[in-house]
Amino acid sequence: MKKILLIIFFLSQALSAQDLGLKLKQAYDSFENKKVDSLLIAANKNITILSLDEKIAFHKYSAFQAFQNGMQEIVMDHFKELVTLDPSYTLDALTTSPKLIMLFDKSKIEYLEEQQSRLHQLTKTRPEQELPWRSLLYPGWEQWHRGAKTKAYVWATLGTVGLAGTVQSLIRTSAAHTAYLDETSPGKIKSKFRTYNDLYRSQYYWAYALTTVWIASHLDAVFFTEPSKMSLVIQPGPQKGISLDLKFRF
């Protein structure tokens, strides 16, 4: 009987967690702060059984509520958890306060810095080899230096595409922003803003892609690309000779 009651309890908790994002959005948009708080408290108790989308909604609206109460550190903590769950997530610029968007962007930057710090710690686990610093300067350079030419071409191509995409998105976003601010026709302002907003988001997509390639290239250089080896062996005795042993990684 106790087992049945426990099963019923957990099922009821799982059902109550369904559509959490929609419930939070409706309550938040209706300025029902008490209802938002109660939903967040219930969700926090069942955080382990929430889906990915529900966890994202939980951290998003927890950050929103903390922002209303002036608790900026808690806002940043929830945004970092959100970015950890989905690094490509963006807030709606039309419905979200610019201050919240600024804090969200700051959380993303800190998240990337933390990942970079962890990457540096990983490189320290291989002190017996020369540190692959070239891959930190540009993807594929260390692979080329170590003799893995095919890998070098692939990483360099991906890095170049990501870098070019990031630069062009920054340029296009700046131009779209200027066009949006200069537009005076009421019928075109909304369209210009949507174009600007889409390009604004694309900056992050390109930046995340470039960062991923950069980090992946460095990890590949550290853990999966051994330096090319050349050894010179002189054989003494009646059969004197010199053998040259070359080993290259491709």
C-alpha cells in the first residue's frame, strides 16, 4: 500500500510539473507574483524530474523574480544555470527589460570564461609534453606544427568560417541597428526591428560556433594529436648502420 501511495505521489508531482513554462509565463505576464513564486517553489522541490525546457523556464523566471527583488547575484546564478543547460538560449528583446538582457549577456560571457579556465586546467594535466599554445592562437595551427596536416586543414577551415561569420554578423547587426534607429515610417519600424533583432541573435550563434571550434581544436591538439616523431638509431657491432624512424600523425 505504501508503495502504491508513493507511486501516486510521484506521478502527481510529475503531472504538476508538466507545462511549467506555460504556467509561469501566464502568471508572470498577468503580474501574479505570488502564483509565480508558488510555482517556482514547487518546481524547485521537483527539479530532478523536470524536463530540459521546464528547467530552463524555472531558471529564467527565478532570475526574473530575483531581479524584481533587487537580488542581482541570484539573477546571475540562475542565468548561468540556464546558459549551462542551453548555451544558445536568448531572451526575447521585445518583451524583456534591457537590464535583464544585459545581465543575461554578462552571464554568458562569464560562462565562456569559466569554460576557458577549465580548459587551461585540462592542459596542465599533460606537463610532460610541450603545451600546444599554437591552437589557442588559431585552430589547426598546432595540428600543422605536429604534422597532422589533414586535421590542420579541417580545423583551420572551420575556424576561418566561424571567424568570418562572426565578423559579418557584427557588421550587419550594426548596419541593421542604424537602419532601425533612422527609420521614421511607422509601417517599417517593426520590420526593421525584427531584422535587427534576428541579426543581433545571430551574433551569439556565430560566436558560440567559433568558440566551440576554438576549444575543440585545442582539446584535439592536447589529447588526440601527438607530435610527429623522428628518431636516429646507430647500431654498433659487425652490422653497423644507421636507421631513421619517422612517425607522423595525420
